[in-house]
Amino acid sequence: MPLCVPIGFNKHLIISLKISEKETATMSEAMQKVTNIHEAEKKANELYNKYFGITTAIIKDDFATDLYTLLQKLEIDIMIQPLKELDGFDELKKLSKTADIFGFLLRDNNGYTMVVEKNSTMEQKRFVIAHEIAHKVLNHICSSKPRSISFIGKYSLESDIAEEMAANAFAEILLMPEIILRHVLTITSDRVRIAKSLGVSRTMLQRRLNKLGIS
């Protein structure tokens, strides 16, 4: 006896399969983002340990990551000036009308150049520098995409959100390595003082503490 299939069953089956494919793609994308973030955090720790480390920080009695030494090691030139005054960056000026841009990294025949908004706080500058260092270290800039732009609060439609999330994770680790943060906590529990000693905002510090499960 032939199997009786209800009218419309095939249609529903096809729709169900399409939904399953979409869910699988979404899960795969989410897993890729997690992988990217874990890889970024690993790279940040490796970079910090290569050039600095807890011993150096204690000897110098300075727990803020030395970003300018790192820029030299990575051969990245840096300019700190109002972005709106830059010449030859019409695309950047156009984007600045719809997004808060605090810095970007450019690769050309002369190497890497980072530009950071002068009219921003010290904490914002440090975060943008660490974020843009991530784009170089994580190989987000290639010959087909020579420019990377940092956005605070908004992403452009052209941004790769997975890459931006990875760069943010990298920046947090680079600026607040767990071993350094836990050491500073043995000295003081004052969150304002800790944030200042690390050169980060209180909000960024609290987010890092939450991720580490530190109350």
C-alpha cells in the first residue's frame, strides 16, 4: 500500500529544512565568533607576555600596558590629531557623519600608520590603539582590504562585526591582563584607582571584572 502523504506536507518539509539550514548557519556563525574571540584573547596574552609581563610591571611599579613601546615593536607609526582635519580621507569624513570614529589603521607601501582622534579621552585613545593593534596582529588587514576603522558605539555596514568583536576582546586583554589585574587587586580594591593605574575607563574595568567573575 502506498504511503499516504498529507497534501501540503512536502511544502512544510521544505520550509522546515530551510529553517534548519538557517539555524545551522546561525549557530556556525556564532561558534566562529566565539572561536575568533578566544583566538584574539590568546594572541593578546601572548603579545603581552612576549614584551612585558608581571615581573616588568612590578619592577617599574607601572601596571598600564606600554602601548607606545608595543607600537614600535610592531613597526606601526602613530599620529594623534583631529580626524576631521586629515587630508585625503573623504571616505572617513563621510563615515564620521553617521558614526563616532576615534581612530583607524592604514596599511600602504610605507607600512602601517595608525591615526587616533586627538579630541578624545586618554582612556579612549588607549582602547583605540589596542583595538587597532589587534587588527594588525590578527591579520584583519590584507592586500584586498588595506584600511581598518575603529568605531565607538556604531559599526558601518561595511564593518566585519566578528572582526570588531575579536579586536575588542583583544584590546581588553592587552590593557587588562588577568595576572596584572589580580595583582593590582591585592594592592587596592578601589575601582577608580585600579582603572586609573591601568589606563582604562571604569566601565571597561567593570566589564573585565565581570567576565573574570570578580565581584
